[in-house]
Amino acid sequence: VRLTCFDKRVCIVERHEQFGGLNSFYRLDGRQFDVGLHALTNYVPPGVRSAPLPKLLRQLRIPRDEWDLHEQTWSEVRFPHHRLRFSNDVSLLVSQVAEVFPRQADGFVRLVEFARGYDDVSLHAPWRSTRQALAAFLSDPTLIDMILCPVMYYGSAEEHDLDLTHFVTMFKSLFLQGLARPRGGVRTIISSLVRRFRAQGGQFRMKCGVTRLVVDDGRVRAVALETGEVLTAPIVFSSAGYHETMALCPAGEPRASARAEPPARCASEPRASARAEPPVRTETPSAVEASTALSAGTPGQRQGSDAPPDVPGVLSFVESICVLNCLPKTLGHESTITFFNHADTFEYACPAEPVDVRSGVICCPSNFERHDDVAEGVIRFTSLARADAWESFPEEEYRRQKQVWHERVVEQALRYLPDFRPHVVYTDTFTPRTIRRYTSHLGGAVYGAPRKRRDGRTPIENLFICGTDQGFLGIIGACLSGITVANLYGLE
């Protein structure tokens, strides 16, 4: 969409019949279901301009009301002995921390101010440990884990810890900005993008996979399709994932020649035309400038063997969906989203079993504002899953295991919900195997590889990565990722 704003000829090649990839929708037995979307993060009220959501809408020339966004009521993080509520007003979370963890109140306020001032859109920020950074503000390990639980479930491709820049991005988007949802689900957003792209002359090739990138002298010269066609273009952008994209290139292709580094900021302003909106960028100070606490003890930086492994990701999920003949609110459940963990210590890692039922996410779409005028309620359960276990099951056993783990997930979630099971009229479950089938992400890795390419570059000179493996997070992050690489490499 961003490229077509400048009359660039763009063709999107999509392997499947539906748009959206990791954030899409499907119909089953007359019902429509979202994939991926619990909530749109980075919500700010109309009139706020200096935030990611309004900036990207301006850059894509999409009116805000097309997305029909409505805020959450309130959400929560539940651990065995502690509960924190939060909403789109960060003061609720601040007051909750002061009430539940009174000795941590001052440190949490300093963490909020640190996050406000941190430049999380830099394209060249080094990796820094979030857990070490949080220790400069907070001393209670349970509170640290309660903050990390929603952040990691909503965006971390790394086990146990995550990059400080990614943490700040998610902390801002979840707690300092907030959650919302289109009344029509993710389909509303996808349809808006598709309409804009087509109106500006963009072309689609649907149900059309890529078999090979033809590389010569360090450049992509052509894109070979499953249909036998060959497309050519001066620049190729891929949202298929870094390792998935490089696997389409012939082995041993020469690396691109050395080039100047792109500007170390998000979505630099193209020089080609004055028609563009001002670029998405930040004027905030660096992390060291933002916090004297971190200046006194800068977190360790991964180097050498400590760097995030340059391998495909291993973190995937199982999601179970229950359709009810009533709304969850009528049963007494009012939370929009519940992030839960059964132990005082939160472990975010690829589980040993097919599903880890010790933690997860419970989402009730009808508990967003103005979403409760529907006949049927929906509860969605998201749990960490082990991809290779699901890939190994023969078809009949695979179907049986889906039912087994659905029941176990629901049983564990009943610690935080009224018993809704008598009201269930329909269920569906998808697994890492489903994710891999419909997105081609290796191992069904929802958040891609642990090592991101924030500048979008690959070893091939005119091939650039956007989306999950570029590193901007969530639906808003995916849009910003596309805008950023388009501005840096497509419009200069």
C-alpha cells in the first residue's frame, strides 16, 4: 500500500486463497473465526497524532473509522497468589501494582517513565537482556514475571528472555497505549488494506506459491512461481520469514557487496514525492539517556555465543475456540483478556509435551466495548505448543490429540472462568501443524526466528525482509514494518 501511494507498480504473490497470513480469518460451518487476533495493540483515542496507529494510517491514507476500533473493558494477569488488572489507562495498572506490590510501586513508576522515553524503533539497537534491565527497577521476581507474561505471549520469539527493545515496544503497546478490536474482527483491517491497495493499482497473484528466487551476482533477477511463470522486479520484499525466504535462494549464492547503512530510524522520509505523510519516527532519547538506573548498571549485551541463535524459531501455539449460546458476561466473566500462569515462576519456552497448560491466554471478543450485541459468545484459549510433536502424529491420532488437549486446556482455564461448558455449541482447535500449513513458517513459529533483521536487509542486495522477522511486533508492527522497508528501500 505504501509503495502504491507513489505510483510504484507492485504485485503481491500469496500462496493461499486468503489474505493475512498469521493474522487472518476463516469460515467453518457458517461461522467466522479470527486467526491470530486477540486484540489490536497500540490503541490511542481519536485526536492523538504522535503514536504508531495514527501515523501508519496517515502513511497508508486510510481513514481511522474504516477500522471501526473499540476498546477493551479491562484485562488482567493472574498468578496463583496475585492478580493485576489493566486497561487502556495506564493509571489502573500503576495503582494495581501499588496495591498488590506496595514495595515495588516507585520502581514501577520509574519503569513506566523509562519505557515512555526509550527509542524502540531504532533499526540498529544492540541486543540487551530485558530481565537484567527490569532488575534495575524491580526486585520482586513475581512482579517481573507478571509483566513479562503478556509481553512475551504477545510478541517474543525468544525463550525465557527477550530483547529490551522488543520488550519496550510491547510494554508501550499493551500498557501505555492499549487494546482494541474491530467489530468485524481482523477481516475489517485486511479488507481495508486490500481495498486501498487495489484502488491504487496494486496487483495480486493468489493461490500462487514461489518455488525459487533466481539470484545472479548478488541480486534477485526473477521470482519463479508454482504456475511456471517468472516475474521480474527491481526490488523484492518478503514477509515469508528470513529463513523461509533464504531457503528459496540457490545455495552458495554470492553475498551482496558492501553498501552504506540505512538511516537508523523507522520509516525514513522518501525524497521522491511531496505527497507522502511525514515519516513514522521518534525523537525520544536513547535508553542510557532515559534512565539513570540503567546508566549505573547497563544490562549485559549478547555477543558471540550469547547472541540470539540464527536459526528458525521454536515457539508455537495451540488455540482452542469455544462458541457459546450466551455471552461470557452473562456467566459472570467480564475480563476482555486474561493472561494466566499457574506457578509463581513463569516459564516461556517450547514445552516438553505437545501443549503446556501451565500458562496461557483467555480472550473473550464480546468483552470489548460495543461487541456484545451478538447472539453467540466466543472464548479463545491460547497455549504454548511443541511443533514437532504435532507434526509427528498420524492423521487419526492427530485429530484425537486435538480433542485431548482441548479438554486439558479448558480444564486448566476453569480456574479463572465460570464453568461455561454446558453452554458450548461449537468448538475448533488449530495447532502448529495448522500454522505451518497456512503460513509456511518453519515449525509453525508464530513470532518467527529469535534473531531479527531490524534493518530489513538480507545478504542479497535487492531482497528485503518485512513482517515477523524484521522485528516490529503485532498487527500495527506488521504495518509499520512494511512502511519502514518501503520507505528505506522502495522510495529512496
